[in-house]
Amino acid sequence: MDTSQILVTLGGIGLAVFVVWYFFLGKRTAQAAALNDSGMQEIAITVKGGYSPDIIEVEQGKPVRLKFYRDETSSCSEELIFSEFKLRRDLPAFETTIIDILPTNKGTFEFTCGMNMLRGKLLVR
Amino acid sequence: MITNQKHATATHATATLEITGMHCASCAAFVEDTLSQTHGVKRAAVNLASEKATVEFLPSVVNLASLTTAVENAGYGARELKHDQNRAQQAEATETRKIAEYTELKRRFIVAVALAAVIMPLSMTMLVPNVEHFIHETIGMQALNFILLALTLPVLLYSGREYYVSAYNTFLHRTANMDTLIAVGTGAAFAYSVVATIAPALFEQHGMKAEVYYDTTATIIALILLGKVLEARAKGQTSAAIKKLIGLQAKTARVLRDGSEQEVPIEQVLVGDVIAVRPGEKIATDGEILEGVSSVDESMLTGESLPVEKGVGAAVFGGTVNKSGRFTFRATKVGAGTALAQIVRLVEEAQGSKAPIQRLADKISSVFVPTVVVISILTFVVWFNAMPAETRLPFALVNFVAVLIIACPCALGLATPTAIMVGTGKGAENGILIRSAESLEKAHQISVVVLDKTGTLTKGEPVVTDFIMIDDTIKRKDVLHYAASLEHHSEHPLASAIVQYATQSAPQTSLLPVENFTAVEGKGTIGIVAGKEVLIGNLKLLEEHGIHINDDISKTASRLLAESKTTMIMAVNGSPIAVIGVADTVRETSREAVRAMQERGIEVVMLTGDNRQTAEAIAAQVGIKRIFADVLPHEKTNVVKKLQSEGKTVAMVGDGINDAPALAQADVGIAIGAGTDIAMEAASITLMRSDLRDVVRGIDLSQRTMANIKQNLFFAFVYNVLGIPLAAGLLFPFTGWLLSPMIAAAAMAMSSVSVLTNALRLKTVRI
């Protein structure tokens, strides 16, 4: 093994470890939805290469309004799927799409893009 | 807030308000009451689902601001309505946007292809010694590389820009998707080439050739865009069924207001409005015919190809087409309450739900991209160590790029949902509404179908099956005339059956006068018809009236009873004249449907509240062997549970009203004959027609869809499982095979398209 081989090997392994840590082991924080004037738990979510915030906390039994603003044209995020609530919606680029739901059960429910690559969670407490 | 006031007559105006803060039906009712009771308001209708109130009012008495205030005083909000569009308009807007996106995508693809077509031959000059020599002698290799760089830049910055931007954005979110793979793969090839172009000496001092991969970069992007173009076309077709349904909605209605017909936008039609329909016109909303007769084509909603005859009092449905006559109807449901809107909602919900079979694919795709990135890095490291110094860098790079580019999480992600979308859409087109992807998945495992007898296997209404004359002193025609005249005065279902039979077998211009008509509860009817005492009833009634029954009559009656028919005897002036048998008849299609289910290896069981004798007679007619008779309504659930305890996947078919608990208990609850009343929460599948063959079609559709999903998943898994090791060069030591990144890009682009094309095959299957 010459020097460049040792460097490439160490660099490669280091990069692989970084990839695993960065994508799988990073800690994410939840954001709670706030009550709006009509008594709904409301939260604005920006869709740009993912959902910000991607973990949303809401209370059980109270209506929730999710306002998805798609801040990109990437086709990956054009569809939103929220199977717990049987929703499949198109998110037009640079527009806000309002989704109203009523969480009747406690638990963690995932919402994803059409191809299940981008992910977010709704924590119902 | 107030959105429009387009429709205004000399006296009335109609406006649509958006109401906020309503959470339940009682809120909606309260807002509706508040508006209705406001002075100057003629009518108000509030729709909870759409959060809209439609108000018809007198502008001379009340203005729009007062209406808003009234709502606010009631404790609800009124906000400015940004999108006052109905579903059809929304769908149109989406369509326009998609077309624009598609055009842009095509433009990017064309640019990439055009440039790649120039880049490719230019990059291959070194393969032809004479040309290579010529370039060396004239502009030099480095200048050529700069030309290639200039040609590749637009491909990256214009055609492929979206992938790099998206990869960057997802990276910030600590997620990775398809775009990450494309961006890293093509980015690495491009970066390497740029270094080789600008500083070829760096390579040459290590004894390596300064090779460039501009052709790889440009071709990969062109091929991926080709895949995207094909994918966008195919994807549009997967939702064709729902688009078609939404497109059925009428845009305007001819409403009778203030004595004249006025064409108003559909959103302004209120419950209670009287609407006129001419032949060939689309019916605007759901309602009840007030005047006129016509035949209506309801095939778009029910799948029933024959037009349905409609007269006064008959229900009509929005989106269906009036074929022949002219009529007026009163609107009973508008907007989200109509059958069409409910069908659209049901299909949309099913398409938004997830099939359990998708879980594994979901788990894999959630870790897929980072895993592929790790594999590609390891591929690079392994080849860099394994190959001789002068070739190791390009070798490692090519395999690194090939791994990233061939991996396709899209195919995995598309496999299940696209098939579900096409399958549920196909169902809706055929009058089979599937509530969720899970129901569709369950339906293909059905091992027992439980059929409710009355209304499901049978028509659910009595029909005269026998009218046997036992005395010829009066003509049959006259006997039938007496029977029709007498029974016309009774409201009993058996009497209606007799009237229907008598008027059909011996049509008369008018009925005879009846005096002293009496209906004897549970026994029959008596009256004086055209001066003759006529009696139609059971043996008890005849005995009570001292009418003698001879052996012949007894035998005939017993025979009919043995056939599980309700038996009545008709007497004129004290002597028996005819024996009448009435029975609930089996639907023409039931026998064929039962046989089709049995042929598919499904056990068919009949469930009924009737006695065993009646049940057996019907079962024998349709070919059912296992019967549960004398079952009280609340015991139906227990029968389903019993079959489930035998380890069977049970489908329960019922009318959805009495059978709701049993439908809910069954693995697959199928509500039959919903017509257009489809609000059946208990059923997982709702059949619009009263045709048991649709149960078979539903099961077939489920099996076809599941088979399609399995093919898609198999293809997507196998593609990645074989493609990635091949691209990593796993076979190189044994066979010398390596995968060019360009071939990898072609394979990747085609993999998603193959999955979509396979799902679209479902559209053409006959069910």
C-alpha cells in the first residue's frame, strides 16, 4: 500500500462513517403546532429538500391545520402522502397548500413525498 | 369573506362566504340557522366540508357586511377566500400547471440531448487515430477538453440544475434522495474532468492519462431526463380515472328563479332550487324529479350501461346525462354532499392510503440512498487499492459513479402506489368503489363470501310467481282486473306485487270501482268490486268467511308453500277462483355470480333471517350449499366471527343498512346496490349496482392489482439487488465485465418507467 492508497482508504472509511452518522444517527427536534384564531392547531411547513419542521407535535382530538409551502420546483416534493389520513395531495411549487386533519388517535404518523424519500412525522399526544 | 355576487336578479342576490372555526355538523347547523334567521335572507346553506356558506338574500334589505357580522356574532370567523374554485376548476388549474412543468422538463431534456449528441462524438475522437492525430496537430487535446467543458456546462447548469439544488436542500435536512445519487455521481465525474482539463500535468506526473468524462456527465443527465419525461407522461395516466370523475361535474345549472330559467354557476345552486334539464344536458346536482319523464345515462357513476327510466319523484344525480325527455327537479344535495363528490372523495382517499404490502419497500427506501452512497464509497476504495497505479483512479471513479447512478429508489417507491391508483380508478369506472389500499389487498385473500339473502341474492321485493285459475266461470282477464282493482287500495307489499302482475298480464285502461274496502291485518283484503264481493287472502281469512276449500285447492296451496312461496287464495262471491303464489325472486345474475366465485375456489355461504325451508329453496336455485338460516339481525356478526374462527378470510356482502355491524366485522365488507347513496362507512368495498357479479369483478380486480404490485416490487428489488453489485464491478475479476455509467443511467431511467408502464397495464385488463 502506497501513501495515496492509505489516504484514500482512511478517507473513504471516514466518509462512509460520516454518511451513516449524518443521515441515520443525527438528532432531530420536534416543533409544536400553535393554536390559531379559529381554535385550530396550526403550523407552517416549508418544503424544500425536506420538511421544515419535520417533526410536528399536536394534541389529540383537536383539529390541525398544516400549511405546506413548497419552496422549490424539484419534482421529488411535488406530492405529499399522509396515509394515516388517506391523503395524497399535489403541492404546487411556491404555493401554500392547506391540509386540515383531525387526529383521533395518539401515536406517530409519518408523511412522505410521493416516492417515500422525504419524510416527516406528526406526533399526536 | 364575500367572494362573489355574480348572480343577482331584480330581487335576489346569491353570495358565497367562507366560514372558519366550524368543527362539527352542529357548528354548521348553527351558522346556517344564524344566516337563515337574518332579516332579508331567503335561504342559506352551510357546507362543513368545504367551509362555505351559500346565501340567497335581498340586497335591498341586507348587505354583505351584515351577513359577515351575523356570522361573526355567532362566534365564527369569516376570512377572505383565496380559492373560490370548485373541484373541476382546481383540477383544471393543476392540469395547466402540470402541462407547463412537463413542457419545461421536455425543454431541459432537448437541450441535454442536443448537447450530448455533440459531446459524445467529440469525446470519442481519441478512438480514431487519424482524428486524434489531427487534433493534436491543430488545436491540441487541452483545447478540445475546454470545448467539451463549455458544452457540458449548460447541461449541468440548465438541464440538470434541479438535481444539484435538490440534493443540496435534502442534504441540509439530513436526508438523501434520488437527486443526491444523480448529483454526487455526475458531480464527481464532472469535477474529475474539470481537474483533468485545467491541470492535466497533475495526472501526467503520476504516469496517468488526463482523461475527461464530459460525455458521461452529459449523457447521464440526458438519459435521466428522458426517464423523467416518460415518467411524467405515465404518471399523468395513473390518475386519469379521478380526473375523469372530477370532469363529470356540471359547470352551470338552469335554475328557475322568479319565474324564469337562469343559467347560474354550479356553486350558486342551493338545496331546494328547482332546475330545468333539457335532453342531452348534464344534470347539475343531486335531486328529485318534480315534473317530466326521461331516461338518464348513469353509466359514469354506476357502470350500468343501460339508461335508467325516471319519472316524477325519482332521484337524479349530478354528473349524469339526461338522454331523452325534458324535466325539472328540486336540488336535494349540492357541492360536497352530492353522490359524485362522495365518489371522488372515496377514490381519492383510497389512492392516498397505503397497502400493507408496501411496508417492506418503505423500510428499504428509507435507508436506501445513504446505504448506496456508502457502497459507492467502499467501491471506490476497493478498486483504488486493487488496480495498478496508472489506472486505479479512473477505474475507481467510473465504478463509483456507476453504483450511484444505477441505484434506483424511485422504482421501489412507485411500485405499490401506482398500481393502487390505477386499480382503484379502474374499479370506480366499473361502479366498484374501494375504500382503501388495505381493502384492495385483503380482497385478494378472500376464502369465504357470505351473502345476505334478501336484497342481495334476491331482489328483496315480492313478485307474483303463480296465478293459478281453479274455476273457469269467470275469464282470467276479468279475474286479474278484479284483483288489480281491489289490491290497488292496499299498501301491503304483497298487494303491490299482485297489482303489478295483474296490470302487466292483462292491461286495462282503468281500474274498477271498489266499495267497502277492508284490509285485514296479516290475513288479506276484502271489498266489493264492480258489485261482486272479492276476497284475496290466506286460508284463515277464507275460513273466517266460511268459504269452503276443496282438496284440489289445498294441494295447489301446499305445493306452493313447499316452494317457500307466500300463498293466497282469491274468492269471488264466496267461491274460490284462483290460487296466488308470491315469492321474493332471485336476481338473474346471482346464480352466475355464485358459480364464478365457486370456480375461483371461494366458498359461498348464505345468511338469512328467513326459515330454513325458504332459505334452502333459494340456496338450491343459486347453487349454495352452506346456509345459516333463522339468523336474527344482531346475530349476523356472530356468523362472520364463527367463519373467521375457522381460519377463513371472510367477505360479507350485504345492503349496508341492516348489515353494517357484520360488514364491519368481516375482513372485507362489501355493500351492494348502493345505487348512488354511497355513504357507507362500514363497507370496505361499495358496489354501485345490485349485481353480485360485481363482487367477482371486485375480487378479480384485487387479484390483478396485487399481482401487478408483486411484479413491480419484484422487479424493483431484483433490479437494485443485481444492478448495484454489477455496477460495483463485482463480476470484473471473473468475467471482465464492468458497467459503463452511461449504461447504468439508461437502466436507471428505464426502471421507473417499466414499473409505471406495468402498473398502467391494469387499465386495459377486463374485469
